[in-house]
Amino acid sequence: MKVSPLAGKPVAQAQLVDLPRLITAYYSLTPDVAIPAQRVSFGTSGHRGSAFDTAFNEAHIVAISQAICLYRKSQNINGPLYLGMDTHALSVPAFASALEVLAANGVETMVDSGEGYTPTPAISHAILTYNRGRKSGLADGIVITPSHNPPPDGGFKYNPPNGGPADTTVTNWIQNTANDFLKNKLAGVKRVPYERALSASTLHKHDYIAAYVGDLGNVVDMEKIRSAGVQLGIDPLGGAAVHYWPAVIDKYKIKATVVSDVVDPTFRFMTADWDGKIRMDCSSPYAMVRLLAMRDRFDVAFANDTDADRHGIVTRSSGLMNPNHYLAVAISYLFPNRTRWRRDAAVGKTVVSSSMIDRVTASLERKLIETPVGFKWFVDGLIDGSVGFCGEESAGGSFLRTDGTVWTTDKDGLILGLLAAEMTAREGRDPGTIYNDLTKKFGAPAYERIDAPATLAQKAILAKLTPEQLNDKELAGEKIISTMTVAPGNGAAIGGIKVVAESGWFAARPSGTEEVYKIYAESFKGEDHLHRIQAEAQELIARVFKQAGSSSP
């Protein structure tokens, strides 16, 4: 991928989002369902888009909210709904729109008692805490966030009573119902004025911070962090965790510094990501310039994205850790140190995560469950304790409480950051050093994700590819061991293909938002071998497109 000359640099004033125009677009532009890009579309993390593109507007949110109300009724979900939002500019008006619909439908709604922001993991934690031991009157939740997306974007996702991301059966139903409402100009949508919603008897205040922070000692060894005196640096990146970290520091008396508590929906304090855009991606070295500049001040430092479901770990020894590297380190540390977890508790990973995880897991004599991309695949295993740790290559993960019961069923960037502090305290070395030691035992993989152009027709071909369409016997000079289109961990379609050889592999999946396909590749033979895998992968996919009668764009 071509890196912009603006990457890693402060963004010019003229490039910042125009907030008044963005909010005006949210309320004034009306989506046309005849245009695919303007319909409600739930991807792996809910509906996302910008009001400027008529992809995230008032009509979308009231339609989705009404669809969720109908879904709850159809499933007899009549407990409280936990509603939270992040710090993106569109989150506040979307929160108000959702509240108007929820109140009109008589949904008992729990909002932050301080009228603040709520991380995704705090919503999952609240749902699971409320539902523990219950068989009826179950709770669910909505998180208003586009994750680490640029400032003009908005996002809206639904978490059912299992606390995790809704599966495709649920999201397809909500998506289709919402689009029907849009098609019929919102006929059938119940709604009350915002002032009435705020005074509705169904609206309740909930102290998310106290509930979540007060429980952290049951998932991370906060006393060990405190007693060891580990010096921590924490950057919320202007996101929803901004008021959580001071509460953590105060309650557990740990030695930590929140390097910035600024909340500004333009995110003008960020440095540009690889493509010159502002993106609160805590796994990107271009977006993490501020914290990286401070790495020598702390024993370990970390950041979260805007809804705090992702983590970025910075160490003195190695700087910003590759997410795959940190996942491997977390697994190598957790299973020997969580003695109350089930002996058969497995490791969960996505098919596009590093094979270093496979090697570490095998050394621990634990089962590996490899799934398609999407955290929803790990929910059941976390709930019953059969999966101890699960993670995605995009810097998302969660793990069980110390007693082996479920903590969250959505990604939790806060506990992954605190885990880095715990292992530094217990091991006397930071996660970067631990990873380097792992490479001496298992090898040092080179991993990269790149994008290649693809038309809509070609993306459709890739999504339905079968192993029989690929007749290659070798990959970068090595015999191909397996070619898969379903995940070995659960037999679910991966929406693309993965080709594995002895020392490397690649996976190709169509993008859900752009006319590209994504190539994930890894080699245990170094960068040159990695580049050879990438080149052969593109040649192979191009040949498939040609055979299907769709030439390269």
C-alpha cells in the first residue's frame, strides 16, 4: 500500500471535519434506498457511514432503532437495553434519535449516569452482569460507534443478550426491516420528541464506570500491577475510555499517567494515518506518534481506539507491537498463569491471524479454534468458558475472568492494555521482550496485509471461491498443505480463501466497503519470501478472475 507523505504528521486545519456541516447533513439529507450505498448495511461491526455521503443520517438511525425494537419484541427480549456512545461527532445526534424511538416503544433504556461516553466492552459487561442467572427479562444493548474510523463517520451496532456482536441472522433481519422503513418513508416508526424521551419513565441512569472499573480486579491482577510499581502511560486517543482510566488509577492506586484527556470530535490532536486521513487506529504507528514519542518515560504504555474495543501496546524494548505479536505473547502468558481456567479451555483466533499463535498454542497443549473474521464467532466459547482467550489480527481480543467465567463477549481494549502491565509486573520484562524470546523458540514471522483492486463482480467471485478452482500445487517454492474456504475451527465460510504451505500462507477476502480485495500473508522465512507469497497470491487470484470471465480492473 502506498503511504501518504502526510502520514504521521499533524493534520492541517483545512483538512479537519466541518462539524456544523456534518451535523446539518445528518438531519437534512435523506437516503435513497434505490442507491445501494445509501441503504442500511450491517457489516461485521454494525452499520457505518458518513452523513456527508447520505450513509449515516437521521432516517437511518430511527429506522434501525425501530427495527431493533421489533426484533426485541419478536424474541421476547424485554429486559433493559444498555445504550452507549463514543466521541465521534455523529454519535451524539444518533444517540438522541435512538432515544426518541426507544422511548416511544416503551423500551427500558439504561444511559450513562454522567451523560458521558461508554466503551463497547462496558456495554457487553453490563449486559452479561445483568443477565447472569436470568432465564427471562434479558437485557441487550446498542453501541453508537464507527470504531476507529475517521471523524466524519458514524456507526451503530446491536449486541443481543449474549453481550457480543449480533450474528448475521440477527443483523440481516434488522438491516432488511430498517431498509423497508426507509423505502416506506419511515411509515410505522414510533417516535417521541427528544424532550419527552429525556423525561420518559423508561429512561434510567446507570453508572457504567463504577460497574466496569469496580470489577476489573476479577479479570486482571490489579494488585500485582500496584505492588510492583509498574509505570504506565495511557492514551485514550480522545475516545470513550477517557473517563475510565482516571477511575481505574484512583481505585487501584496504580502508577499511571493519562497522557491526554482531550475530547474533540475533530480529533485535531491526532497525526494522520497511512493514507493521510485521521483515524484513531491504536495499532498504526502513524496514528500513534504521540505515545511512541513518550515510550521511554514508561515501563509499558498503551492506547485504545475510539470505542475502546482495540488495544495498541507500546514497549521500551520494541516500540508499538504488531497486534499479532501481542496476541501470541498474551496467550503464552495467560494460560500458565490462569490456573482456575478449564484445563480444556481453548485459544480462539481468526483465519487471518498469525501462525505464531498456532505454534504458541501447540506448545501449551491447548486446542486452537480458527474461525472466520468477526468476534461473533467467539461468543459462545467465552460464555461457557471453553475458550480462554480469543483475538483478531486487527488488535481486538478478550479473555476470561480469573475464575474461568465470562468477562465480556465483545472485544476489550482496556483489559488487553492492563494485561501488558500485569505481565510486566510479574515477569519483570515487557511484552516486546517476551515476544523476542518467543521468536527464538518458534521463529520470527513476517506478516503483512495489502489491498489489490477488484470490481464488484470480482469480489463476488472471490467470496464464493471453492478449493477446486485452485489447482496450484506449490506456494513460493513449497508444497501447498491445505486450501480452505471454510474455517477449520467451526466449518463456517470465511468469505474468501486461505492457502497454507509449510513456512507461509496467504488469505484473500473481498472488502465490504471498497473495490479491493484484501490479501493477508505471512512467512517464517523472511520478508523476501513474504513478498513472493504476496505476488503469487495476486497472480493466482487474477487467474481465477480470468477463468470466471472477469478481467482485472
